[in-house]
Amino acid sequence: MSASLSEPPEPLEIKEKIRALRSALGAGLEADRLAVWTGNMLARYLWGAWGAELKRAGFTWQSFMSLLKLHTDDVVAWALRDNLSWGELVRRVISSVEGRRRSDLSRFLG
């Protein structure tokens, strides 16, 4: 699947919106999480880039959201802390997509 899912351009506008939300929400880990998930901005962006391929692989919007939620700390590191590059964030998400797909196939064959 990694050949199918490529790295979309870094959504700097979304990153700035997440940072603005974080400033408005105040301090704390919950504010970080709320800022990255308000409006599902990043999820919608990635689904827009990958949705057709993800659907062919058996993902729904809801299952993609569940998978992406596992990367909340990674999104915080990218958007709010600048501790993670866009490329690395995307690689981690793609790796999870591939892992889920392999797991589904193993359950089917097992």
C-alpha cells in the first residue's frame, strides 16, 4: 500500500489553525488534543489525499479516524511542538495503515 499512499504537501495552513486554536484554548495536554482534533482538519486533508485508495483497501472514514487518533501525540509533535517533521508524521500514519491492512488479511486467512 505504501506505493499507493504518497506524502501530500505539508498543510501549513492547517498547522497554523491548530496553533491558533491551541493559543485560544490555554495550556495543557487536553488543550493540545482538542486543538488537533477540532474540526478534524488534518484528518479531512489526509482523507482528501488518500480516501479513494483507503476505500479500496477497506477503510471507511470512521476506521481511518480511529487509526489516526492513535497518532494524536505525533500530530501534536508536528503541529504544536515542531518535534516531528511532516514527512515522518506521514510515514508513521502510512505504516499504521499498512499494519492494519496486514492484520486484516491475517485474520481473513487465519
